[in-house]
Amino acid sequence: MSTLSQPARLIVEMELARGFGRRRLRMIALLLALAGYLAYVFAAFDIAGVASRMRPENAQTLLGDFWSHKTHVTLDRRKEGLEVAIEGEAKGRYAPNAFPDWVHTGAQTVVDLPDGAQIIYTETGAWVDYPGFGRITVTRDGRRIDLALPAGAQMPDWISASRTRVNITGSWWRFSLTPARTETFRYAPGWELFFFTLDSPYHGKGLGDLAALALWEPRLEPARSNFAGMVEDIWTNKMWRHGDVVWALGETVLMAFLGTMGAGLVAFPLAFLAASNFAPGRLIRLALRRMFDFFRGVDGLIWMVILSRAFGPGPLTGALAIFMTDTGTFGKTFSEALENIDAKQVEGIASTGANGAQRARFGVVPQVAPVILSQLLYYLESNTRSATVIGALVGGGIGLLLTQAIITQKDWEEVSWYIVLIIAMVMAMDSLSGWLRRRFIKG
Amino acid sequence: MADAALPAADYLALVRRKRLYGAILLVLFIVLMASGFQVADGRNAGSFANGITHVFDFPKEILSEALRDWRNLPGFVVKFFPSLIETLNIAAVATLIGGVLAAVLAVFSTRGLALWPRAIPVFRRAMDVMRAMPEIVVALVLIFLLGGGPVPAMIAIIVHTSGALGKLFSEVAENADLKPVEGLASTGAGWLQRIWFGVGPQVAPNWSSYALLRFEINIRASAILGFVGSGGIGYDLKTALQWGQGKYDQVVAIFLLLFLTIVLVDTFSDKARARLVRGRVTP
């Protein structure tokens, strides 16, 4: 700069300033365009409306179910006797002679609740003893329901009552009375019956007891050893269906494995015919290229629709859908890898009098193997995640279980369990493929 | 002579062992493929042998219907075009927002750039979890909370995109030259300025290239999410399929739109990426 004369220096500085100014202007224009686009899309998506359509009560059920469960104590007027069932499901029903210790049966049914409240089921309705408030009497009169508060009490906001229904909410419990049924829901943290269902002899035992039973104590059932019994009862758990879930996870990995490796096996020989330095003819090369483009361009969604019609729901259909799109992808990338090899190595092998197959085996394969292997492993890993989505659509694997559990909108604890398993599965495949890549493809 | 023979014997033994390992791996692979196929075939509703003879039934049926009513096709293409735009918008916005989040996550999880180096593992694990989350999981849960529409799909794709791109971005940023950053630091530049002016220009081409590739992937994901109930062309495809016979011309129109879009975007982004990574030739 110091060598420049004063006017020349001014010109350079002006040029520089103008350059910066132009670049800044371009940056601002780009940001404005992006902001405009986002504004348009958000208006088109009706983002403002989303807030009004949101269902917070759903979020509450979901969050509650993620880490707690409820037990229903139901007296149905159309059925005989009291029913105590976890999540109100037949699979979680307590035997009438083995109710939990907070349900007292006798002349009257009394339910103890975690915050000290007590509910007494009477002939004509129920009494709810709410701590610090007093006794609330709910009586059923034909189709009508009457509510009587303790003398002088105001209607609190945790009671909602109409002529045909009374709802009372406490901490960790809820009570509801309708003309047909009296029901108490008692909440407790944790996932219910995760290992053993109520009909299993191992239900309700602590970790120490179970270890003792498995190792040295006498058999609970003569037919099977304690350890085998435990494994079998967990595997066939009716509430959580652990066996089915493990199978479903296996199916998902299988879909990814069969689809990816099958596509690799088919695409590899075809890639030779589509690579410019190996293709026997221009026409074959171009035809294959277009075919690869076609297989890639037909979206996985389209393949799924077509294949489900022919093969029906199941893991094979999912594997074939992965196979179809990936054959196109691999054909393209493998042939590109083949085009990028060093011809000298092949010439060197040829100079020793090697035939075509030997030239390919010792001249070409060592050069492309790392690229191809790492591609295969990368796709295997990413297809494991896709297989969850594909499974949900073609009906196989963990994706199917997940969508079923979500659609029933009831068993959110199962949904969260599946999500945990899916993430663990994908991360495990991720590390496995990373380990294999490091192990087999050095450098 | 005996001395010279030893390494040769060693070498031969090594080769033999390598071949043995190769053969074992190959056998294992074949067994896995064959038994895996058996299992998948057994657990499928229809068998492979039976299905393969019917592969072309459905395409034949819809194509013959489309050929018969080919006059309807242009009308349907126009009718479904707005849904296609919605699908593209979901993918584009998710790629944009996901890309920005990924850039932030990447900077926070790269050694030498992170503002809080101790928190690097936290950000890495967060990205791993986001990456492992299949879009359909987030989308279905959000549909339950927010109702149908494009927003659940958008958020679902954003979650996965920020994790996936974040990892790639961070790999690029790790290879960035730190000298410009040091130079900027010597002039008293703040952390944000160091990243923006020191690292930004170095990583911008590769980051944009990865983001474009992600956009291609996200279009496909967005179409699939439409199928499970969040708007766009996937939803139209589902309804058209439910109408069944007689309405297959609609299905063909949607297939056509999807196919053309994907080929078009792929071609465009291939060219753009080649230019980004190789760079423009400056005279």
C-alpha cells in the first residue's frame, strides 16, 4: 500500500469498500428472500392455527403414561362383583381373592388412596373422604346423580359435576361416577407388569428373591425350573409381548440387511457394464445408467405400494422395497467408483498374462473394495432407520408395532418403550457399522 | 538360503490365513443371506415365489386404466400440483431450519471451535439421538398432539435433519484450518466473529453440498410422511389408492409427479453439488 500514490490508494480503498458493500447487499438480499419464503410457508402451513388445534389434554395423557400407570377399581352395575385391573385391561386384571392391599372388600368396598383420601363404594353411590375437606356424598337416583358436599363447603374446582356424571380429581387419583359405573383410578409411577404379569408366580417378587429362586430355592412349579419359568414368563408377557417385540426388531434389521446386501450383490456386476472403462458397448452403458436413474427416481413410497400389492404385508416386502431403490443408488455410485480407478494397476496385472477375471480380481477389486464396502455399511446403517418407517407402511417389524400402539392412542408407555428400543437399535447398528468400517477399511 | 526361505514361508502362511478368513466370512455372509431370506419369506403374508408372478399385475392394471383415461391425466396433474408444492415446502423448510440447527450443533460439538469444550460430548450424544430418531416416530406422536397437517411432518424432518447434518457438518468443520481463527482472535474478534469469518468461508461449500443432498432425501421422507397423515402428495396418494379401481388414473398422475420431481431435483442438485465442491474456475 505504501508504494501506491495517494490517488491510487484512494481508488483501491474505494474499490474494496464497494466490493464489501456489494457482498453485504447480496447477503442482505439472500436473507430477505429466505425470510420471505419462510413467511409464505408458515402462512401456507397455518402455523398460527396449529396453536388453536393443539390438544394439551393429549399431551398430558402422553406425558403421564410415559412414566406412570393407573389401576382401575370398577364397580359396573351391569356386571357381577368388583373388578380391579391395571390400565383397565383384561390382561392386567387381579384375581378376586388377590386384590392389592389398598382395596378392602368386606361389607363395603373401601379404596385407600396415596394422599390419604378414601373412597367407600355404597349401595347407592359412593362417599369420598377428601383430606382437609370432609365427606362428599355421591348418590345415584335412577339416571340422575346427586352430589352433597360437607356442610358449609363451597364447590371446589377439583370436582366437576353434572346431572349424569361426577368427576373428582385428587393427587395421584381420579374418581368418576356415572349411572352405569363407579370407578376409581389410582396412579403410580413406573411401567406396570413390565417383567411378570399377575398370573405369573414370579410377580411381585424383589430382585433378591428372584435371584434366590433362580439359583438355589426349590421349584415354584414342578413342571419347569425357576430360571426357565422366569425367562418364559418374561418372553411371553401378555402386556408387553417382549418376545414379539424382539422378533419385530429382528425383522426390521433383517429388512435392512437383505435389502442393502441384495442390492449390493445385484448392482456390483451391473456396475461394470455401466462404467465407461469396462462397458462392452455404449448402448448397454447408457441403457443401464437410465435404468439405475429410473430405479432411484421411482420413490421408495411408490415401490412400497406396488410391492405390497404383489407380496402382501411383511418383512419381505419391506426388504424388496429397500432393494429396489438401493439397486439404483449402488449401480450409480459403484460404476462411478469403477470409473475412478487407476488403470496402471490393471495394466500391471495384465502384463503378467492374467485373464479378464484375474485382472478384475487383483487389479480392480482391491481398488474399489473400500469404497464399496463403506457404501454398503453406510446404507445398512441408514436403512435400519428407514426400515422402521417402511415397516410402518408395508406392515412389518417394529414400525408396525409402533404405529399400532400409537393409533390405539392408549398404550403410550408401550410407545415410549418402542421409541427407546428403536433409538437403541439404530445407534447399535451405527456403532457396528462404524466398527466394521474401521476394522476392514483401514485408512 | 534358509534365511531367505523363512519370510517366504511366513508370507505364504499369512496369505493362506487371509484366504481362510475370507472364505469363512463369505460362507457366513451366504448363510446369513439365505437364512434371512427364509425367515423374511416365512413371516411375510404372501410368499416370494407366489408374489413374483404377480409383480406386474398392479402396474399393468393402473397403467391400462391410465391409458384408457389418458385425457384425465393433465387435469389430475394440475389438481395434485398444490399438494406436490406442499410436500416440497415441507422438505425445503425442514432442510433450511434443520440445516441452521445442524450448523449450531456442529460448531458446539467440534474440537477447537466449541464455545464450551466440556459440553462437546453432550452435543454429540444429542445429535446421535436426533439422528437415530426415525421421522415417523416424531410425526405420529405430533399428529396426536397437534392434529394432522404439514407441521408435524416438518418438525419430524427437522429433528432428524439436524442430527444427521450436524454430524456431517462437524466432520467438515474438524478439517477446517484453524489459522484464520487464530488470526481473527489476535485482532480481538469475539467467538461468533471468529466462527463466522474464520470457519464459515472454509466450510460453506461442503456444508451447502450436504444440505442439498439432504434436501433430496427429505423430499422422499416428506412424501412418505404424507402417507401416514400429514398432508402433501403422500396423503393424496393414500386417498387415491383407497378409492381403488376406476380411480387409478389419479394414482398414475401422482406417481408421475413424484417421479418427475425427484429426477428433476436430483439432476439439479447433482450439478449444483459438483460445482460447489469443485469450485468455479476463476480466470
